[in-house]
Amino acid sequence: MQDALWRMSAAAQAEAVRGGKVSAVELVDSHLDRIASVNPTVNAVTQLLAERAREAAGRLDRRRAAGDPLGPLAGVPFTVKESTAIEGVPTTFGTARFRDLVASADAPPVARLRAAGAVPIGHSNLPTLILAGMHTRSELYGDTVNPWDSGRTPGGSSGGDAVAVATGMAALGLGNDSGGSVRIPAQFCGVAALKPTTGRFPADHRILGPDDPGPASQMLVTDGPLARSVDDLALAYEVLAGTDPRDPRAVPVPAYGEPLPGRVKVAVVADPGGQGVHPTVRAAVTTAADALRDAGYDVREVADVPRLDEALDAYGRITVTEFAPNWPVVRTLLGRGGDRYIAMMMERTPPASADAFMKLMGTWLNIRRSWAEFLDEYPLLLGPVFTEPPVEPGLESRDRAGRDRVGSGMRLCTVTSFVGVPGVAVPTGTVDGLPCGVQIVGRAFREDLCLAAARAVEDRLGVLTPIDPRTGG
């Protein structure tokens, strides 16, 4: 039985622990054995919290023995990205300079998962400082390997969590996303992921002191879960949603909204902005659209998404302007070659003046309005996560052409982060041994609609993971 525990869904694992069919310690030990078996190959789990996890599991078992009710994620092991705080553990961001930056408290999403009974089993790898590129390679921990093909990137920046979940080392991963960082590794590794609405999950991204970051960092970065099934994603969503005094941005909106009248309309855009899309990705969008039609959705191809090029330009100018004053210091923390990805962006996009920045903030709100009007007509949007199959590691930092190619590939992720709406990445199958997937984007605070549609796709197309790592293409 123990050999099979890590293969179970998060929901099934928690039910088994609550019902006394297995102990939480047995469940954790099964995952620790799996980590020992596959992590040397994929290098996704960085700081393993074996003893801490066993102690937390033991406390859960004692509570169950005493007759105390256990939470909806009782005993479920999860990984936490190296940029998110776990109390008593260094939050390294993958850089040697932060290897001793021990967190004094859990970040709000970690605390929420713990309160539901989940057990943090380890930190997970990321690009250095989340800034070194899309590929998950850090100065402190090295490269994380895509378990489907070692010659392809697992994506990022939450690549460690995606690989850990895909290979069965954890049932859930906790990443974050400001332009595709949970959705892209989900597509590349064959798992599901949720980027929530801005303000849906409480967070606290202050690491180095009491001061909060600027408006772009406040509005773009959202923590989000990764899982092997949409049902597990929904379970994590219900736990993570809510308010917290540490985050005044988080709003008390119900996790589930009122049902929409009639058949839910879904807009389909396979090639946002007309910049090109790989045939396998276009086919994945078509497959998902057919699945939604079969499930009773009103699926319609539309010309394009609102104001894509304008949004991408504003996203780049706002983030560069906010980031530029700290760049001379930050680039020294990125390690050899780790600064190339951001440096190429800053060479092309100079910081805006104060007057221009004020106008950009108005443009940002105006673009969000255009998207709200679009999603008022079409409550859901179906499109690609990344417009190519998984690419080679480090393509985005190799040269200008590689960076432009990756920037174009993630364009629908970038614009949906910019406007703050939710998106769920869900697999659609495999082509040539690599996973394919799509994302379903929805109205603000209607993650429930996105999850329901993603579940309809999954019900018809199946689940791809867990898998054993493959050592070649």
C-alpha cells in the first residue's frame, strides 16, 4: 500500500488519512521515498524538510487518534517555491547570498495550507531570484530537468513545483505567477495549475524588510497551486481563498459565484495577436474546444483578445520603470550569466519618466476595462498557455532572438496577468512524447467557472501524471 500512496490524488490521500486507512506519517514517508528515488534525476526539490514533515504528520496522527477533526488536506505533502517563506527555513530565491535568510513566519498561503492539514515537504527550485529566465536554473541549486525529456525545459519560474508534482514527489505545489510562472511549467510538465484573480489569495511577498514593493509587483504577482488533477486544484483553491490581515489586497469574495444562465459562452483564440502558433498547440486548443462543446458549452472562435500589443508594451514599460533603480544591485545577485534575460529586456525598454509612468497607470486601468467588457460577453476564454511545445533550456537567455521567441510564446499568459484575471492550465494529451495543454481564462473572481470548464476538458481527455522521469528525448 505504501508504494502506491504517492500515486494517489491529494483528495484521496487526505480522505485516507482522515478515515484512518493510512497514517499521515506513512503518507509522508511514501513521498520521501519517492523523492529519494527520482529527485537525483530531476533536481526539483531543493531543501528537503524530512524530519519537519514527519513531525507534522505525527501531530496529525495524534489528533486523529484523539478524535479531533482533520482538515480537507490532512497529511497531503506539498512543495513550496524557494521564493515563498516557510517558518524556520531559509528563503533562498536560489541565490547564494540568501542561503541563510531564515523565514520568521510562514507566508500566508503556506499558513493556509498547513491549517487545512497539508504538510510542507520541501522547497522547490526556481530561476535565480525568479529573474534569470523562464528555465528553472538557479545559482544555488542548478538545473531542474523536465521529466518528459531532459532536452526540454520544465518551464518556470515555478518549474520545481511542476516537476515535483508531475513525478509524484508531492501531491501539490505552491508557486507564483506574474506572467505564466505556474501555467507554463504546468503545460511543459503535464499537470494542472491555477493563476488566481489578483486579490483572491492573500500573500506577503516582503522578504528583506518591512517595505512593500511598487505597484507592478503588488498587482502582477499572485501565488497559485499546481496539482495533477483539476479536482485537487479546486481543493487547494478553496483552502487558499480568503482574507488575511497581512494582505489588505485580499478581498472577501465567495469562492463560488452564482450559476450563469443558459450555456456558458467560450471565446476561442488559438493565435493571440496573430504572431504565430505551433501546429501541435493549435491542435490542443481545437481538442479542448471540442471537449467543451461536448460538455455543453457554447464555444465560438473570435477574432482576437483585446488590445494585446498595447498591453504587452505597457506591461514591459511599467515593470522596467519600477525595477530599474534596483537593477545595479540585483544583477550582482544573479550569478554568472543570470542577468542576461533581464538585461536584454532593459536594453530594449528604457524606464519611463514620471509623467509617462502616470499615463501608463491610466492605460493599465483602461486595458483592464476592455478585458472586463470582453469577458462580460464571453465569460470564458480558451487559448494557449505557450504557443510552442516545450523549448530547450535557456533559450530565452541565449540571444535576442531566443528571448523574443519566448516572450511571444507566453503572450497570453503575460496579458492575462496584466489584467488580473484568473486562468487554469489543463493538459490535453501528448504529442511526440511531450505534454500539450491549454489555459481557460475567466472573469475576475470567477475561478469557479475556469475550474469547471477545465474539469470538463480533463474528464474527456484524461490525466497524464504521475510519471517516472525519462533520461532522454
